Amino acid sequence: MNYQQTVEYLYNSTPVFEKIGAGAYKEGLSTTLALDEHLGHPHQAYATIHVAGTNGKGSVSHTLAAILQASGLKVGLFTSPHLVDFRERIRVNGRCVSQRFVIDFVKKYRPFFEPLHPSFFELTTAMAFLYFAEKKVDVAVIEVGLGGRLDCTNIIIPKLSVITNISLDHTQFLGTTLPQIAAEKAGILKSGVPALIGEATVQTRPVFEETALRTGSPILFAQDQPAVESFEHDANGGIIYHTQTYGQLYGQLGGDYQARNTNTILKAVDVLRKAGFTIGDQHVANGMAHVCSMTGLLGRWQKLNDKPTVICDTGHNVGGWQYLSQQISRQSCRTLRIVFGMVDDKDIHTVMQMLPQRAQYYYTKASSKRAISEQEVMRIGQALQLTGTAYPTVSAAYRTALQEAAEDDFIFVGGSSYVVADLLAFLQS
């Protein structure tokens, strides 16, 4: 098989959460442990950092990887989902895993793993762990796929466990209350491994404290010791942070929600320094200022065009849209145009109640079986007095928005990672 055939095989022969949702979720670690045993426990060959949370874990993972790269380390980075190419999930110093490695992995290990019937994510995780070992990385930043306790990344014993925040998402798997979801994500805490909680509430903090006490994990709450004193957006789309320890820092990622992520990141650096990592202030500044070019991060308040301004963002749940809706509403423009779609396991009604009234909407659906139809999204929008028209594809919605826009308009594309993925794939085609 060539690379494209191999990726199609992975999609079509394993349950893929991005495609079918709940049917791809496998509870338990037995398959992961079997794969790990067969591959020779590759994750034990390098240090790891584990990152969980409802929102922000992708940004935190990429930025920590960039900072570690800036410090001179060879850094693996495992994240999900990808936006354009499967290989985005597995990177070393920002470079995607080679097509050849993906082909050879499937060819070599297929006779072993096929009888196990692994999920797509279980197989991808095993592939990543082996690739990092073969590339002899110094450290790998590992983003949790879903939850934490039963996530297949949870076989690692990291140098640091990070939980960014907790909000209601994936409730069909993780629980219907914040404490229940916090308990699942706190499942990544390990004995003797420092735990950093980015944001906690009166509901979730006791869960983290109890889990840390029970597991013997030293715990730190980033919000108790704010590293970021204030911030403002700059003309280039990034954020200027005023911090206690680092003075002024420039962050390339421009979403409002990044201020909280940055506080978590800076506290994580403090913990890593105490764990023996040599990270200078200049490494922090360099990683934050160049995270996208250093790690290949896409889709976080990403500017795609000027005149009109086009921004896309992968924020896809209530927690993310609490920030996105306000930032979009603040834009000074002649007409605000929003290309919008969501998938069926998200709280679309609550999210759409946050959307600005003063916009022209281009309702659409991503090329995912889980995507809510554009007609249903438009129906919900109309009930909320959000003016718009439905389009069957993201590319059609975006093309129309661009054609109708004046130079001083603002176009936002999002609502789902898959909407952004379709847009980026269209722009690269």
C-alpha cells in the first residue's frame, strides 16, 4: 500500500471517533497494553509530559513543545485530531512523521494488531510512541485523546501531568457533571508525579485535591499564583503579556482564551525547571513567539486573509465559545460574516445562543458523518433570529462569504474542528 491507501486502511478498518463518534470509543487499556508489550514499551525510552483538559490542551501541548525545542531538546509531540493530514498528529521538532514510517508500521504490525481490533486512536498512539523511540527524542509532549483515566495515552509515567480546565463536553463518556468529568481527567495523576491544574472551580477543585492525595501526586493550581498580570492584543494578531517573572512576552496565538493557557504554560515551565529541565527565559520567549512555525499548530485564531480579514478557530464547545463569542463581537468591521457548523455530540443550542446577532451567517456542515446538517443548523439559527443561508459544504459557504464581503468586513469560520479542517483543506487544494 502507498501512503494514501495506508491512511484509508486505518480509517476504514478501525473505529474512528472523528467519523462515527461513540462507536469508536473503547473503554479500558487492555488493547493499548497489548500493543505496548508487543512493541517493547517504547514510551519508556524518553521523558514525557501528559496534557489533559476540556479546552486548551492542544495549545498548551504545542507551546510547551515549542519552548522545549527552543531549549535545545529533541521533542516529540502527539496531538489530535489532525486538520488536513493524518501525519500532523505525530511530530518531532515540528516535522510530521514520515509517510514511509506510517506505511511500514502498518505493514509490519498488521498481523499482530488486526486480531486485537484496536480503535484508530489506540493504533495511532502506539505508532506515535514507537516513532518517538526510534527518533530518540529527549522528551515527548503527549495530549490526551478523550478523558484521561481510560485514555490509551495513560500508560505513560510522565515528568508532569497537566490538566488545563474542565467544562461539560463528551458527557456521554465522561459524566454529566463537572465533578464526574474532573474525576475522569484526574485519572492521569500518578504517584510522585507533579500535577498542574490550570483552572479549577469550587466543584472540581476538591476532586483534584482528593485524587492527588490518594495517588500521592504533588499538586499545584496555576490560578492560585497568576503568572500573567495583564495582556493586550497587538496589531499582528498576537498577544502581548505582562508577567511577573518574564517581563513582557509576545504570544503568537491570538485567541482571548490563550491568556489562561499562558498562565498554565508558564507555571508548567516552573515545575519542569524544578524537575531538571534547563529552560531559560529566552527559550520561553522564543517558544511562545514562534509556536506555529516551530510545531505546525493550525486553527487557533488563525488569520487566513486580510481585506477582508478572515479568521478560523477550532473552538467547538461551550467552554471555548464563552471566549470566542466575545472576541468575535468586539471586531470593528462593516459587516461581520460567520461561516458556522457543528457536530452532533456538542451543545449546539447553548453555543448558538452566544453567537452575535449583528452578523450574516453562512450555515454549513463539515465532511464528517457526525456533522449536523446545514438545514438543521440554519433552523436553530432562525429560531434565535440569526440571519443566514445554508450551504452544503464548507467551501461553498466560505466562497460565498468571501464573494459577498467588502475589504473592511470580518469573516469568521468555525464551530467545529472539522469545519476548520475542511476550510484548510480547501485552501490548500
